[in-house]
Amino acid sequence: MRVHLFDMDSLESRGMIVADDHHRWEYRDVANEHLVRTTSGLPLRAVLACLSSFNIVYDIVED
């Protein structure tokens, strides 16, 4: 599964999250270090729930 991240105002790409079937996930091409530091290690559902506080919306793409 891939989660494409976009800026809430401009809809410009802000990177993505790549997740596997074993509840492991990682950021790819995400430049916001505060987002990465704050959310790394959290379950994916928790990360998705707090993305709006970072002014980010997302689109889930199932593989």
C-alpha cells in the first residue's frame, strides 16, 4: 500500500508512505523533518489521523 501525501492548500506532492502487510511503514521523499521525527514509530492509523495538523491530506493506493 502507498499513501501519497499532499499539501492541503496547494495539493503539491509532499512524498509518500509505503506500508507492507505486516504493519511496517516508512516515509519516502518527505522533507518535513518535524513530521518524520514526531510520527516515526507510531502505528500507521495514528499517523494518518494526525496528518491534518501538519497541513497534509493523503490518497491511499492499494497495490
